[in-house]
Amino acid sequence: MKNSEFFSIAQVADILGVSKETLRRWDKNGTLKPVRDDGNNYRVYHKKQLEEFEQAKLLFSSTWDEEHSVEPNRNYTLVELFAGAGGLALGLERAGFKSLLLNEIDRHACDTLRFNRPEWNVCQSDISEVDFEKYRGADVVSGGFPCQAFSYAGKKLGFEDTRGTLFFEFARSIKEIKPKVFIAENVRGLLNHEGGRTLEAIKNVIAELGYTLIEPRVLKAIFYRVPQKRERLFLIGVRNDLADKFTFHWPSPFKRILTVKDALKAGELYESDVPPSPGQKYPEKKKQILDLIPPGGYWRDLPDELQREYMQKSYFLGGGKTGMARRLSWDEPSLTLTCAPAQKQTERCHPEETRPLTVREYARIQTFPDNWVFSGPLSAQYKQIGNAVPVNLATAVAKSVVRALNKIELYHSEKSENLIET
């Protein structure tokens, strides 16, 4: 339905960020009632029905193309921490940033970075051992620091109080480099971690370092040309002396929601079908059970006796457990990829074939290019891809930062011209 005025129930659930069950409830109480599509008699929603919803309005009035045409006024420089397999770094590179340093402790991820970008300065070490003073003046510091609990007893939650955590090292890099802007990303769970105290501590440190924080926002990858229901929390900060010249706007959503078909087949996202690559296999017994799951289905689609056999004690517990025995659907975005595609709690079975997604299929759903090669054993490759920031999401955020930096550059150049004239 990509060129249609009509949207399926699954598409509307993704666009509005609600469950299909909620849409069924809205249908019953008259909040939002689907119509019959004359072509195939499916229950669908017309575009006009959705325009009163803010997220749909943003999608239909997308300025994606305009935003992505923006080029940096000069080569903005970047220091990337916790770089992983390079999802965030690649997105920033596409937006026009030049990396001065990429720090990562995992050797397989470092091998991946070095293989794909021999010119990048990749430092494989514990972040606490890195001297950031030599990178003072870089325009941007970026990275996804792992979220660790802080100790709160009798503390003011300042910079020194976070010592011993990886956030402290991220903050130390900002203190030593003094970048114009920092970009930090994390899991959405950081918003409510320890009842919100962890984020409050982070905000206190950012203020103490002399930075103004844009109100953190959870971005849903499906809105940024990523065929995956993944959410990441972004924190963007600007140095206080530049804050009044820094106009930041979060990226506009892409024009439509992409699906697993967009990821694995030739089309808008990739020019060819996904190339063959290694992948994990299911044990025969598990394969026999998953053979019975339809596209988009999960354990509830099995006969009751097989549900009990597969789920064991979990069968009697509450909650939907919708990731278990889950087969993806061609016509919907993928569920969030994890570090292993065949774990029982977070099944990611191919839509058609009864097998876990391959490495290349994983990479495409994370919007890595096909020529981005992952190093290490199979399990390490899955882990690198599963932990990455989707490249297209990173690019969208990076383009927003470029637009804001361009305005700062324009202000400084105009100020210099005025000084010369006077």
C-alpha cells in the first residue's frame, strides 16, 4: 500500500505508536473506525482519518528530503566513544563529519571498524585509559555510554559522584575536549532508571560541565527509514557559550514506514535482494515447531499442546511474551533486533524460511550497507549488529546537528565580517 491513500491495521499501529488491540478497541468505541478497501475487502484506514493524529501529520508533511540535502559548511570533527561496529559513526560520516578518534574496547568491533575504514583512527582500549586533551577543540563528541546505576547515598549527584561509571568517562571526555556539541544515545529505559534519578544525575553533570541539554527524546527508528521497531533515547547538549545561537530541531520522519520486505528485497532501500551470508540454525525439534508459525505470528498460533510443550512454565505466566516463537512478517517492520537471533525470549525467525535471520539480513534491518563487513566469529557479528545504532537513524540525527552547527558557523562568520567592517 505504499502508494495508496489507505493504510493497514499493522501500518496504523506503527504510525500512531499503539497496539493492534488498541485499534480494535477504538473501532468498537467509535474513536477510529476502519473502512473496507474496495480492491480486496480488507479493513483499512484512509489517510484523511489519520491526519488529526500528530505523528501521522508529521509523516504526511515530511521534510525529510530537504533536511537530508543539507551539507556541512565545513568538515566538522568528531570523537566517537563506545563506537561498537560503527552504526553511529557511519551515520555521522554520511552527514559530513570527519572522525578524529573512535574508541572501543571490544576487539572484534575494532577489527570491523579498521577493516571497513582503514583511515579511521581506531583506539582499542578501556575508555578510562584514553587521554582526550589532545582532541580538544573537536566539534562533536558522540557515543552510547552503557547505563550503570550510580550510588546516591548522601551525594549531590555531580561529576565526581559518577566516578567509576562509564558515564563518568563520557563526561570526562566532554570536560577535556570541550566540544561545541555532544550526542549521547541510550536505551529508552534510562528515562525511568532508578525512578528517574539516574537521568537526573546525568542532567546535573551536564549542567556542571557548562552545557545546555536539549530535552532528551526517544526516537522510534521506524520513522527514520529503518525497517525495525527499535527505540533509542538521544541526549543532545550544546556548550553554554553557544546555546543562544544553537537552534536544534529533531529530524522529520521519513515519508513512510519501511518493512522487512524493504530490508531484504530489492527496492527503495537496497538495489538488490539481500546477498547470502552465514547464519545460525535451529535444532530440528525447534524447527518443526516454528514451521507451524505463520508470518507475523508467535507461540499463540500453535496448537495448545505445542504451546505448553514449547513454553513450559512460561505458559502459565502473565504477559503476552510476543517475542517467543516469533516469525517476522514481510509487510511489517522487524521487531527490535537483539544480540542473538535464536534466543527463545526474543525469536527473530525469517518471514518465509524456518531459520533465524542471517548476518547480512540482520545488518540490512539495521540499515548497514552490504559492503560493511563484520569481523569475528558468528556470535560476535550478531552481537555487534544487534548493539548498533541503526545507520539511517544516526544519519537523520546527525543531519539535524549539522543544520544547527551551520547556524553557529554562519553567526561567527557574520560576526567576523562586522568586526572587519568596523
